[in-house]
Amino acid sequence: MTSIDDAPALAPKIFRFSDVDEFRSSIRGLNIEFTPFVRRISAEQIILRLPACDVNVTRAFPRVVDAQLVADCTAVGFAMDDLEVPIRFNGAQRDRAVIVIGSSGAAYNTIEEVQRQVASIVFRPEVKNRGWPETRLSFKILETSPLALYALRKVVWEVVAAGSEPIDPAEVPLKAAAMTESLFGAVDAAFANLAPARWTLRPNDERQFKIFRDIRALLADDLAQPIYSEELARKLGLSVRSLHDVVRRYRGMSLHRYLRLRRLWLVRQRLLAGAESVKAVALAFGFWHLSDFSRSYRDQFGETPSATLERGRRR
């Protein structure tokens, strides 16, 4: 990982990562937890901090993301590229001109199956007086016009580029204020050109999102223990079919496949922290068939569990 931490005022900071174990999100105001689909990555974050907002452009990697905003801020997100594999956002996957928004405490889930470039603008304090869509528990996903989305992307790139230009320190406040106003204007235009898309009704249904968050909370508590569908469904007051449908919608895979992937990632983190032994960690996270565990781990991360443990101890 390399970073530019001594950048002058207004200059964007750049963070680059080639190792998934070293990746960390530097977006202020957004708490992120992720499960990777790949071992090797080429990720980059560009962050420009302005008086009323942070502009973030991330070249990400295939992964599952769960994120939640902190209090007193509003975040607007959108893709900076146009690929044939859309990002699955809160259970919806559409190849459209999509923009998302959330305010204080709102959460979201994404599944990024291929490397994508995405942007977010986190405004502080929370935006309340511009007529933007209101959110509560979860982010909303909306469809805007392709032209408005293109204009918003263009302003983001122009602002990031302008932040890199040399500037008299005395001019920084004026330039920063003007850049922020341009961002507000581009977001205003995106929300003023929303399409009446019926497909957005389901992913914006907060009742379904709450069920997903309840499932996730239970799974977070019990990942080191055997998890059975009937018991999980009973605790949540759901049918087993409904449980599997919700997990597949928000995770893009079966409950059992996701749990196995998540357990492997947690084992890796424990091994990198210098665990007592591979066997002890594997058993702690429910992998009783050790040869099958080793094979799955090697397929997922490109190295044996013992190699990861040795590297963790060297650290």
C-alpha cells in the first residue's frame, strides 16, 4: 500500500492496495465491513476533502460490502464506469443510470462481482433543505437520466483534477466553496431528473431490508457455531423458504455458500493475527473436516492456511 499523507490543502489523497489483507476503507463517516471474492487485488481510493463534503472515488475489487453511515451526514453514491455486470445494491441489480442516497445511520449492502469504479460524496452536516429523497433505515436506490449521471461523473472528475492543481493558499477557501457548490448543483440535477421506475420499489422496501439486517445480526453472533436453517428461521419468525430467499436476494448466493465464504475470511484474519494453530482456528469457526477446509482455503486465497499463519507470525 502507498499513500500520500503530506498533500497540500485541497489536494486529493491517494491510497493504493495490492493485497486484500491490507485493504482498508478511508471514507469518513461510513463504517464498512467486506468479504472478498478474490485474494489478489489492484484497488485505489482517491479522497478529496472539502469544507462541506468529502469526495471519494474507489476502484474496488470483487466483494460483498455491508456499510452504515454515522450520524449527521448524507451520502450520495454512483458508479463511475459502465460495465455489463451491474452492482447488486440492496438486492437489486440493474444496468441503468443508478444513484443511491442515505442519511444519518442508513445502511446498505452491495455485491460487486467484478472490479468496479464507484464514487461517493459524503456531505456534512446532513442535507435536509434541498428536496433530495429522504431515507431512514436503508439507503434508497433510484434511477436518474443518463445525461444527469454523466454530468455528475464529469463534475466529480473535474473537482478531483482541480484539487491537484497548484494554488495560492489564500485562494483555497474560495476555490473549495465553489467546488462544493458545483457538486451540490450536479446532485440537485440528478435528483431533479429521476425516472418513475417501478423496479426501485422492492429494493427500497425497508421492511425487507430490516429482515436482512436481523438475519445478518444473528449470523454475526453465531458464525463460530453450527448454524441450521430451521433454528435460524424459528428465531426470526420466518419460514425456511423465506429465510433462504432473503439471503439470496441480498447476498446473491445461498445461505450456506455465504456462511462458508464468510467463515473462511474470518479464519484468515485470525491466522494473520498469529493464532495458536491452524487446526484450533478451523475448529473454532466450524470447519471439522480439515482436509476439505484446507482445500477450500487454498482455492479461495491461493495459499495454504499454514502459509498464512507463518506470514501472520512474521508480522
